[in-house]
Amino acid sequence: MAEPSTKPKVLVADDEHVIADTLAIILNQSGFEARAVYSGEKAVETAMQWKPDMLISDVIMTDLNGVDAAIRIRSLLPKCKILLFSGQAATADLLDRARGQGHQFEILAKPVHPQDLLARLRSAD
């Protein structure tokens, strides 16, 4: 029987498939167990089943934005660390609304350099 993985599980959500897939590949090669999903709804659904240790999510996505997905995931998995990233100005309004509801999320600007992302994830442990 296979031994359970002790690698931190990271869920990557971005509606730009290339970004989500690339981040997952980098994380998998860097000592994490990562999965990519391409929508906020799928992130919530996957988090409920897979129970990741961390969520990395784009903020602006077409169905459920990353802030609302993060709020839902945090309510389901309070210990899940959350890191948001965005290349769009509309992010500030969404983050302000989340702060008004008592949620604090760390955010990185897109494009995020893989070394910066890995350093941020490792410092979150």
C-alpha cells in the first residue's frame, strides 16, 4: 500500500489554463503536491474533496472570483493558507469588500515570478 504523501498540498486556481498548469508543474517540481483548476467554483469543489493545505488563486475569474472562492474555502477549511494574485485593478475593490467582512488575504501581483511564489509559500509554513 502506498504511503500517504507528506508534501504540502497546494490547489492552484486560475481561469488562464497555462498559468494554472505552469504553477502546478513548478510546485510539483519544488516539493509540493499541486493540482490546477480553472474556475472559482471548481476550486471550492476540489477543496472540499481534496482538502489542500494552501490555495493559490487568481482574483478575477469568470464564474466565481478568487476572493469569494477563498472565503468559501476558508469557511470549509479554516487552516488552509490562502494566497491570491492578480494583474487587474478591480482586485482592490474585491479585497476591500472581503476585509469589510473580516477576511484578510495576502496578494501577489501578476505576473508572479516562480522564485517569489516559492519563497512566499515556504514562509507561510
